Amino acid sequence: MRMKVTKGQMLKSRRMRMGLLQRELADRMGCSPSVVCKLEKDGLQDSAKRLEQAHQVLDDIEKTRRS
């Protein structure tokens, strides 16, 4: 039986692969580390916009690192 990977788990995995702390991602998103923590635990109501923002920030960091 396959386990379902949640959106929060995907965000955490991506952030960790990039070597970022929750605090660093939160600073770049303009929110508190507790918001990132809740996103990663799928515990934030109406999280779609915040998840999109987090992935956009990670995309921007990846682009900068490639340059």
C-alpha cells in the first residue's frame, strides 16, 4: 500500500533539499516560522495561497543559485 504524500510534506522535502531552515523561508515569505511549520504539517486553514507563495520563493532561490 502506497502512502499519500501531502502538499506540506512536499514543501518540507523541497526546502530541506535546498538547505533552508524554516526561519529562512519564512523571512523570504514575510511571515513567521510558525506559518511555514503549519504549512509543512498541513495544519493551516486556507493554505493554498501560502503554499503557492512558498514554492515561488523556492523557485526564485533556485534560479538565483543557477546564475
